[in-house]
Amino acid sequence: MISTRVRAGLFATTAFSAMMLAGCSSSSPEAEPTAASSADATATAPVETALETVTEGKLTIATGEPAYEPWVVGDAPETGEGFEAAVAYAVAEELGFDDSDVVWVRTGFDEAIAPGAKDWDLNIQQFSITDERKQAVDFSSPYYTTTQAVVATGDSPFAGATTIADLAGAKVGVAVGTTSYDVAVEKLGDDDLAVYNSVADVVAALNAGQIDAFVTDLPGAFYSAYVEVDNGAILGQFAGSEGGDEFGIVLPKDSALTEPVTEAVDALRDNGVLTSLESEWLSEAVDVPVLG
């Protein structure tokens, strides 16, 4: 597929070449090319693809197996529903690909960020950008920075909390040494905090009724509330994402697509598309209000 900019460049180059040929040719009728011959030459000229992909003219995007909501709705990324599915199609459009040119494949999380050749162009499944991972793969600029959220059970006395003040008196669990701990202390104070060695211990404590709620990053909150916690519910998220993990699109190491994909993500951030998609799929669609 050829992007609009590349098509424009090819057209301009062709037009300039035609002008030069007209200026240098003989004035005799025999030397001047006819309109038909010019059209034939243009039609038969080889056309180069704009971007180098694993399948010419297609953009192959990988995601998890399975892919969970709200990142991908119904484990069907091809619908474009869900935050990451929608981001992927928005990036593809920025690169000049139609929706029909996007091909979805599935990979495991760990294998995607392991060294070695890949059979996909992009991979999107909540990969935090880290220096260690950059040794094996490339990352785009971040398309999402995590916030911190509060998880409880649906029948908790605090299930109806909509503000930080509503959580007064709640025994809130948090894992030591995490961004979640720092945010919990800042937003809630440390009088009623229960500190555990790991997020797994925090989840177990909530299921055992030892705490009323816990604080974790929003992506972890989605998984915990819908998979790990009995009758789980996300009460809300704290404003601000300072110190949160940054999610980036993964590409094969030294991919020729890294720069254009980064430019596409940056453009979507600058024009407000990422913010709009985040609101649609990570706040409104799953009802995760900001705790005031």
C-alpha cells in the first residue's frame, strides 16, 4: 500500500520528469511523445510500496491469546472494539493502511519480547516500556500511561464510593515498593493501609475478607476485578498518571517501521485521538470514574 504522502511524492516526481523531458526534446513532431505513450509509460512504471512489512501491502499486528477486555472486546481485535484494538487501527490508518489491509495474529506475551525473528510487524498487548526489554525489541513512543485504581468486591460497604472521602475508614491493601503504594499513601494516607509483599498477596487478602479494597494499576485492576476477585469491582481511578508504566507498541529489533510507527503514535497523541479512545474504552465503556 502506498500512503497519501508517498503517492503525492510520486505524482510530483512524475510531473517534474515530464516537464524536463518536454523542455529537452526536439521541436519536431516525431520527437514529441504522444499523450497515449506518456500514459502507457506511467502505467507501466514500477511502483514501490511505502513501508516494508512482512507481507507486502498488509500490516500484520499481533496481540495476546486470549486478548482481554477492555483492551480487546470479545477477544476479537478485528472488530476494532476495545482500547488497544482501536489504537491499532488508528495507527494503521496513520501509516496509510486501510482496515482491510490489517492482518491479526496471536502471540504469547513473553515470546513477543524475546530476542529473535518475528512473523508480525507490530505487537500490542500492554507492554510496559523498559530498558531491559529494549535490548531485545523496539518500542514505539507510549500510547498509554497507567493510572492507579481501587478494587473492591461488589458487596463491600465501600462499593458505592465515588470520591476519596468516601473511602475514609476503609482498610486498603497495597503491595510494598510499588507505585501503587506511593499513590495510596499520597491519596489515602497510611493510617488504614495494609501493606503486603506482592499484588498476589493483596488479592488473596481481599478474597479472604481481610481488607475492604486495594490499590493497583488500572490494567491490573481490570484483570483482578474480572478474573481474580470474587464479585470484583473497580471503584474508580485516581487522577494523574505520574510514575505510571508507559505502554508501547512492540516491533522487531531494528525494524524499519519503528520510526514511522512512533510518528503515528505521536500524531494520535497530538491530535487528541489517544485521549478520546482512552476515555471511550477505559473510562466510559467500563465505568471507571476518576475519584474526586
